[in-house]
Amino acid sequence: MLNLSPRTLLCVLLILIGSGLSGSPTHAAEEQPALDPIVRVVDLNVGETTTVTLSNGEQVKVKLCDLKETRDPIRNAVRSAVVTVEVDGDTIELESGMYNLPVGMGKAQIDCSITSGYNSNGTPSFWGLDKDARLRLWPNGSPLLKPGSFIYPVDQRWFATRTWYDNEPVDGGHEILPKIYYHSGLDIGGAEKLTRVIAATDAIVVSSGTDVLNGHEKDTPVAKRYDVVYLLDARGWYYRYSHLHKINDRIRPGRLIKQGEEIGILGKKGASGGWSHLHFEIKSRQPSGKWGTQAGYAFIWEAYRNQYQPKLVANTRRKHMVLPGNTVTLSGVQSYSVNHSIVDYEWIFSDGTTTRGPAIERKYDSPGIYCETLKVTDEAGNVDYDFAEVMVLDPKDREHYVPRIHASYWPSLKNRVGEPITFKVRSFNNTFGEEVWDFGDGTPEVRVKSDGNVNPLNEDGYAITKHTYQKPGDYLVKVERSREDDVKAETRLHVRVEP
């Protein structure tokens, strides 16, 4: 193991890798970055104004004018936080997190990563925010991170299965608790024991499991755990990779690794709640002087788009939790088209009905988990699908969640006709009955039985089956499981099969 200071290690990283990454060469707050990140971060109170010098040297005047946070009546969780910001005299509204991307305005592009309401019944230490809101700014038209310095950290298709991203309240577990886990990192769902997790950046390994590199035990974000790896890149940003089923033997503290190197295999170890995913989180020094999350959704989306160059991506990811009789707004406006040419938004509901529109309202009368399908089409005829999850609580039991379900498949990239695909499913809060698969190609249903998440870390908790498609196309896969009183949980997957 190398026994070098963090500054020396990062200098070695820059010399050996020669990547030109921007960032801080140490975790010490008083030392200056060797190469600045493109992003500029400011924390403001309502009514406060500051001047921000962008990474290209231009200056913009920024004022936080207003903050409005919307909470649900069930958990008092912040479901939406909207700031009104003035940039060089022009006003814009920005919603914090929730799959929103930076917005161009004048000389800058800007987003809001967190607001103060999330501290009230969440975990303030996640973000290190002491004021009303955190704003991030880049030069208008610039990349968010230095090109070539960051890649998508999972070897799978975008939105291959469930995600839980910046600021989303995590409505999981069994009992509905008053303290909210507002997600401060990125939960990227995947197939346990199959999906590769890879290094997003050139980096130094600062911890692997319970082994921590000298000099990183204190005054850093590193929290050792048997399933966790921390990397440090030349920006001075720490990257957490959690819930790994297995850590690659080569990932040892002090080792320099290149982006794309395998860190391990995706799993559900540690405090995963029993569903298989990678918890990917970036930590950096914040304007408060504290360590806090550097919101990562925009970064991984930019990286995926650069790597895979998708023409069209449907997006209706925001989750909903309501009581029977309540109305939710399902939105597809965050969907992406390379030419800004989406011409059709079609909603296909669990009951077989359909409607059209970028955003629609829908009421739910019965408890359960609903998974609604959004189909988007662009001018060239390209099609993509995404799924909106709606949790409708049981009004007779408002202290507990209804049964949930998680499914995944592997591989999710370059699936071919005649090649078997592995499907995995696990139910939560329900041990009654079986999961029923409909693979969307007219073949008979397949029944399996997972363990119901009785023991979240059970090695055999997911039920596994394989399926082979005989024709190319886009397949909408459904899997569901009901409990004794017919309250049903369902989820869906989009499988694209190439010739």
C-alpha cells in the first residue's frame, strides 16, 4: 500500500494518468484546487445577492428571490422545492433535484441542488447546507464536467430499472416513519451479481471495504463498510460506490485506477433495504465549508449521453405516494430528444386505458403499486418508453407501506434475438402468492416466488428466470404479485431486442 499524503497522491495521479482533470489535490479546505471544476456553487438566503465568477472568467449577479416548498399530507415530506432566482436582472424558477437539469440563462446555466426544507425532517449532514438554497452555475453552453473526465458508472442501459435520485423522498421499508430519507446520492437499480460497476473517473482508491488509506480516516466523507468503495479524483471529489456484491480484488487503497476499470459487481449488501442497486454519490467541499453531496444526476446523464448518444429517451421517473381518491400529475416533459422533436406522448395505464399529453392527471381509488407506461415518439419515428410508479396507501393502515416489487434484467445492452436474458424479481412486505411475469411477446405467463424480503440480505432473495425473444423489437415486460386481500404491486421493464 502506498503511504503518501493526499496532496502527493493526487499529484502522482495527475502525472501518471495525465488526464487533465479539474479539481482539488487534497481534502484540506484551506488548499486551492490544482485545476478548477467547471461548476461554481453558491449558498444563498432568500433576498441575498452575490456575484459569481464563472469558470470562463465571466461574472454574473445572482439573487435568491423566493423559495416555495410543497409537502405531502401523509409524511410531511418535501415533494417539490421551487426557487425563484434572478440572474443579471432576469428571473427564472428552478425546481430542486427531481430529475431536473441545468437551465441556460444569459451568460450562465444554472440549477438548484438542495433547499433548506429538506433539513427540517431529513439529514442535514448529507448536504452541508446552512442557508435557504444551493445554486450551481456553469458558463452557458459549456459541458458540466471536463469532456472525457467522467463516464456512466454502471455497465447497463439508461433507466434499465428503478432509480432513486437527488432529493427524492425514499418511501420504502415497512413502517412509514416521520423522519424522511431524502436521497442525496443516486440509486441506480440493476441485476444483482451480474451488472458491472465501473470507475466513473480516473482516481485513487482511498477505501475498499474496511481498509482505508492513511490520511483519509478523519475530516473526509469516507465511511468504511464491507460493501463500500471510495475513490478520490483530481477534482478533490470523493466518489462512494455502495452495496457491492463483490469488490474487485484489484481495488485496494492507494492504487491508481483508470475510468472504466471494474470496481465490483452490483448487489444489495449493507443498508440496501434488500433491493439490488448501486448507491453512487459524490462528496465535495461546499460553500458552508462542510462536506456535502455534489448532486450527480446531471453529470451521469451528460456522461451517458456522450457515451451512448441516444436519439430519444422517455422520462417519467418521479414517484408518487397518495391515498385513495387523490389525483396525481404524471409528467413526461423531462423526456429527451436529440433534435427536440418529440411529437407524441402516449400514456398506457395499468387498466388498459390510454390518453395523450406531455403531462396528465389521474386519480387512483384502490391501494397498491401502479406502474404506468409513457411512450414517446419523435419526428423520425423513434420510440422510447418509461414508467411512472404510483404508490396508493391502504386507508385502513396508514402506518405501513403497501407491498412493493422490484425487477431487473441482464444484459440490458445489445440484447439479440435468440440470446437468453436473465430476469430477477423480489417482492417486499408480502410473502403471499407468487410473482407473475408477462414478457410482452405473447408467450405464456411465468410464475416464480421470491422470499418477500423477510431477510433483506438473503443471498437467494430474488426469484430468477430466463427468457429468450424470437423477434427484434421493443418489449414491455410486466411482473406483479398480490397479497391475500388482492392489493397488488406491479412493475414494468422495457427490453429492446436487436436483430
